[in-house]
Amino acid sequence: MPTQPFVTDVAPQPAPAPTRRAAPRRLGTVVLAVTLGAGLAACGSSTTSASSAPSSSTASVADADPSPGGAIGVATSPLGSIVVDGKGRTLYMFTKDTKGSGASSCAGKCAQAWPAFTVEGTPTVTGVSGDVGVLTTTDGKKQVTLGGWPLYYFAKDAAAGDVRGQDVGKVWFVLDASGTPVTTSPSTGPAVSPSATASAPTTSADDNGGGNAGY
């Protein structure tokens, strides 16, 4: 009988794959890149947040006066030294008011063109020698008076130092520190001197005598 070759049931094992040592290095590089990227993103986010946050130093400062213009003083103008409010806005008197009466004759449309100079409490007085007081308006506000004259703004005065209301309608004038009306006009020279009880022309009750904001 011929001899059979020896056969084994064990399958031949493949040769082991060579070990790759570069892979861990690449993984470390990837991890490092991801870490750096996250760090840069965090820094960028922090910088943006800090720059967009409002600064407390930009907060507005409340007016020291109890109400706008709550002080009265004097300032130099083309008309000389005149009475102004605490923000430098020109104040005027109205010849149709009666000096010392404690009442204002400017109402309705007149009051829109010539708002009353009102305060809360007692106004702060600087450089003014005339008697400063207050009267109670029909709507319960405290209007400042100087030398017995109720004081007003002119709506067309846009900024401190404007004197556009001077001699308007020959009935509106600025005042000096003593409370005396200043009748000088910047363009035409001396104007008609107002009296304490100047008579008003006949007008309708609706516009209170208004004409070209003179009233």
C-alpha cells in the first residue's frame, strides 16, 4: 500500500502585519489642533463679548436742577448782560403782563410759542439782583418771576445764547440782572420801552393777540 502524505487540519496563519508607529503621532497632532482651535474660538468669543458690553462710564448724568432750567443767572449776549436759565437759554418778559400781578397773560397759542419758565420748588439764583419769585399758573405749575415780571422762553430759540425773541411784536424783551426789560434790538437799535401795564391791541381770545408770534 502506498504511503499517504501527512495532512494537518490547521490552516496556515497569515504573517502578522507590521506595526504602524506613525498613527499615534498623527492622532496627537489632530488632538492638539482641535484643542488649539477651541482655545482660539473661546478667546475670540470672550473678546467680542467684552467689546460689545456697554461701559458704565457712558451713563447719562441726571440734571442737577429739579426741572429743566431750574436755575436763573446772567450771561453776556449781543444785547448786553441778560437773564438766562441754568442752561444758558434766554428768558423774556411780556409787556401784556401786569408787573407784580402774580398772573400771566400768555395762554393758548401764546403759551405754545412762549413757554413759561417753570421750576419745582425754589429756583437757584446766581448773579441776579432783582427780586426772584414764583407764581402759580392755571395748570398748577410754578412760573418764575423777576422784578414782578413772569418769565418765558421763545420756542424759536434753538440753543443757549439765542435772542430771536427780542422785540418780537414790540411786546417781548429780555431782562437785565435787576429785572428791568432791555429794549435794545440787535438790528434796529433802541426799541419802544415797555411799561408795567402796557395796553394790548384788540384781539380775539383764541390767539391772545398773536401775530407773527408776538401775541
